[in-house]
Amino acid sequence: MLPPVLIAPVLGMALRSRLNLRIIATAGSISQHALRGGVALLGLTLPFGGLVALGPAPLLLGIGAMLTSLIAGFWIARAAGLSCEEALLSSGAVGICGASAAAAIGSILPAGAERERQVSVIIAGVTPFGSAAMLVLPLLIHLLGFGDRIAGLFLGATIHDMAQVVAAGATISSAATRVAVLTKMIRVAMLPVVLIGMTLFLRLTSARRREAVKEGAATALPGFILLFLLFSAASSVMEIPPRLSNGAIQISSFLFLMAMAGVGVRSDFRQCFRSAGRCYMAIALQSGLIALFALVVIYTHLV
């Protein structure tokens, strides 16, 4: 069964031909607001104190895998012939949280049809690669003889999407699933920080990108990041009722799906997969890179 994060943009593409330009533009605006709302609500489920309390191992593997993808993975993508924007999208999607991260990073790129094509290609590529990792990595873990803790750390540091992490962990044990989810949460929590860093990077790379960011997402970006930080701080100093935190998770997931459906509506299917082969090769290399990083950390007994 195809995951919802892939179905949503495909359905959006299918509807595009039946919609007029005004509706397409409106869908684009709604999807951007939905995306920012989804990122902000993540703060209620990711308290600062809880992340620090996880200890050094999840922090080292989670942040280390993310930085490996963002830095080394970015240059791998550039060497594969991808544009700067495609390299940011692919390295961020692999390093943080898959399709959701791709959609979030897309919101800070210069607006236009090319951005929608790039985001659609990355979402279409990162989702099946994450699904493949969900199936293959548990088999690798059994072959390597990892215990529950190490298995959870490895899965949380390498698989792209949270749902895929949970599914892969469930094939091993409940203890491995818990460690995997906690490690993955570290990567997800870094999304607003990465968005700030990428915005600054885009401003510094060229006058064209500086102007595009200044006129586009830069005015809206601080608002939802500040809300994320505020919600995360609030959940650190007070106990959030389970019904509220669970509701925030459900609403955030729904908003992310709305945003990705909007990406599909704004994407021209005929142009979508131009240069897709290079994107998929980059995603494969980036995915392998963070898996290699995690194995090196594990076998050098740093965790």
C-alpha cells in the first residue's frame, strides 16, 4: 500500500488539469499556511527537556546523521549535477524527515513552477527509498546481530519518515521501536533550525536568491519557527495532556498531507520528472551515506 505522503501529491497532480489558475494559486497559498502550521504544532510533541534527557547516544547519532546528509550529502547532490535548490531539498529530506522536510524546505525556496517541480521530484524519490530502507535495514540488523538498543539507534538515525521508523522497529521489538522513535525525534526537532540555516545560506549565495528569499518566505518563516519554539518550551515546563499532544500529532500530520497535496496541485506532471534520474541517484547515495555514518559510530563504540 502506498504511503499517504506519496498519495497526496499524486492526487494533487491528477486534479490540476481540472482546476483553473485562480484555484491553483489559492491551493498553493493554503498549502503553505498548512505546512507552517504543521511545523509549529510539532513543538507540542517535542519538548526541549525530553530531548536532552534522551542522553548522548540518540543526540550523537540523530544530529550526526542529519549533519552528514546536510553537508556531505549536499555536495554529493551537487556533484551528481543537481541544482543548489535540489541539493538542499534532497539532503534535507534524507537527513531530517523525508517528504515532510522536502515540503518545508520548499517553502523557503524562490517561488515558481521550477520550485514545485523540484519538490515533487524529491517527494516522489525519498518516499520509496525510505520504504526500501524500512524493509532492508531490519534484515541487516539481524545479520549484524545488533541488540534492541543499538538496533533502535541505527533505525532512528537512518530511515527518513517517522512512520517508516515505527514500522521497521516493530519488526524487531517494542524496546527497539522506542529507541528508534526517540532518535528520530532528534532529527525531526532540528527541522526549524535547519530552515533558519538554509534561509541564511540562500541569502548569502547570490543576489538573486537574496532577493527571492527577501520577497518570499523570509517574512513568514520566523512566525511558525517562533511558534514551534514557544510550543516546545511550553511542553518542557508544563505537562501537556496526552489528548492534547495526540491531537497535535494528528492535526500536524493532516496539515502536512494538505501541504503535499497542494504541492501536487501546483506541479505540472509533464515537467515534473525532468532530471529525476540524477535526483534519485543523489537520494540513494545520501541514504547510503547516513547508514554508513551510523555503522561507523556504532562499530567505533561511540554509542
